Amino acid sequence: MKLDGFELRRVSLPLVAPFRTSFGVETVRDALLVRAVTPDGEGWGECVATVEPLYSSEYVAGAGAVIKDFLAPPLLAARDIDPQQVGPALAHIKGHRMAKAALEMAVLDAWLRQRGESFGAYLGAVRDRVPAGVSVGIMDTIPELLDAVEAYLEQGYVRIKLKIEPGWDVEPVRAVRERFGDELLLQVDANAAYTLADSATLSRLDPFGLLLIEQPLDDEDLRQHAELARVIRTPICLDESIVSAKTAADAIAMGAARVINIKPGRVGGYIEARRIHDVCQAHGVAVWCGGMLETGLGRAANVALAALPGFNLPGDTSASDRYFSTDITEPFVLDQGHVAVPTGAGLGVNPIPEILRELTTTVEWIDADASR
Ligand code: OSB
Ligand code: MG
């Protein structure tokens, strides 16, 4: 496939409610979109980097810069590129996986649209809809949290994930269990807020029958996660620590993860995400699809990935209205706790031009001719 250039577009979508995690509060989703332009059509990518480097070292302005200066040029210089070649063509640039993932997604979408094939079909989806969980932020009070959880359960979400941090862990979990019962699929996400010295506190979550605890310790604490796994009963799931199929294989071998949250942006794209799925499936390790408050574009691809056979836990693949009052694509909706996998070519969804224009803050064009 020949590329004419990439358009980098920043969009700003207000969130329906502030989303608080152990690393900060978000009130808007300020995302970077990549449009791959070819002589035969276009494709869309979404970069999951956040405004500040608090979840990982990447941040949205940095992702834009590394795309312009280092990642787009080698792709545009190639006269002919297919999606499988994007990763290898960028492998000499260290890190910057979220930026690389956005480019690969845009190229893959353009390529699939031209072949008339969907993301789901390309990745190996075996379901036409996926169960949806919801990630519930840290609240000021327990009653507020219980109201939020109740509203999500009324909408049909099949699994609740509570964000936790030191001081907001055992009590919110106890309150949700007492109010909604032992049958509720419940898990927690610490976003790396604890250390191994907090083992005693974390073991106080054991009696609540959680599905998993996500990323209790620092990103780089693989060995410490393996040690923690020996003293707590709640299965440990890794998010931030898993940046590639190699780290997934290491984490499994060390006993650091019984479950893995797969986020394509964090691992460099959908093709590496599928490799992690394959590694986990071969080892009998449970996986689910994480989220980064994506717009309808990233959500379409995540939902397609979540339809692969090894995804055996509900993902953070919530409906559009959990995040935004207006999404940039046709909204994803919840139907009996599930979200439908798009079937159209490529992502199977398109930005709505007027809404996209309204929510765009900046646009830049990177022309292929400048790299040849
Ligand atoms: O750790 O899973 C996380 C959102 C932003 C950054 C990190 C995380 C999250 C979420 C929300 O938990 C997942 C979603 O619904 O998109
Ligand atoms: Mg997480």
C-alpha cells in the first residue's frame, strides 16, 4: 500500500464525569488521532497517550513529536507498506509504543478498508458481541460510589472494576460487596499505587472474592509482583508492566501474573496485542481487554480484539455514553451487558465530520514527499 501522508489531529472530548485514579483526575479526553491517507482511501488510528505522563512515560504532545520526527518518516519513505511491516520498520526507535500503535492502527485500518475486511475478521474474532465491564473511579465518599455502581448495574454492565489507592481500598470493596452481594463480578485496579510493604493491607482484600487485583505495584516490579502473589489470595493481573509479548511471557514464567489486561496502545499495536493473547492462551492465562477512555475509533478496534477466543473475562469495553455525551463516531451502546463487534470494513465506524470538526483543536499534515 502506498501512503500519501499522515494527518495528526488533536481532539478534545469532555468526560460525562471526572475520572479519578491513583495517579490523577481526568475531566476531558484530549486524544491524538492519526489519519493515514493513501491514493485509494484513508484509515484511522487513535493514540491512547494521556496529556500528562502519569500512567506511563508517554504523553500526547510527546507522541505527536516522536511521530513527526522519527516514526512517520520511515513509513512514508517506504514506497510500499503493509500493516505487518509497520512494527519491524519502527523497531529501531526505542519505546514510544503508544505512538507506534496509533500509526499501525491507521495503516491497518486503511489496508483493511481497501480489502473490505473488518478488524475482527483480520484479528481472528470468534464472537459478534463482547461482555462489557466498567471501570469506576475513586469517589469522595462511599455513598457516592454505591450510587455510581448501582447506576452502572442498572444499565447492565456485567462486571465492576473499582479504582483503588492507599486509604480507598478495603472499605469501598467491603461496601460494594455488602450492598450488591457475592455474585457480582468485582475487581480492583491500583495503577501501581502500592509497594510490597503494603502486603498486609492488600491481603485484607482476600475475603471479598475479587476476580483480580490489577497492577498493585510499580510497572517495573515484576519480581515483587511474584512475591506478592505468594502472600495474597486475590489473583494478580498486570496492566502497566506488560509492554510486549516478551514481558508477558516473563511475567507468566515468574508467577507475577495469573491474568493479563491487554491494551493495544500500551504494547505497540493490535498485532503485538494479538501475540500477547496467543502467549496467554498457550499458558492458560486469563486475559481481558483494557481501555484508555478511547473514542469510538479506538473502541471499535478494542471490541474487535476482545472478541478473540482467549479473552475470557469481561473487558473495560464500556459503551460510549459511559465516557462522553457525544462521541466522534456512531456511539457504541450496551445491549444486555454486551457491545456489538463492528462488521464493516476496517474499524467499521467512521468519524462524523461535523462532530469531528467541532471537537478538533489542532491539525497537522505530514506529507510523504518530505520523507522521500
Ligand atoms: O489502568 O485501566 C487503567 C483509564 C485510563 C488509564 C488507565 C486505566 C484506565 C481505566 C479505564 O481503568 C478503562 C476504560 O474504561 O477505558
Ligand atoms: Mg489498569
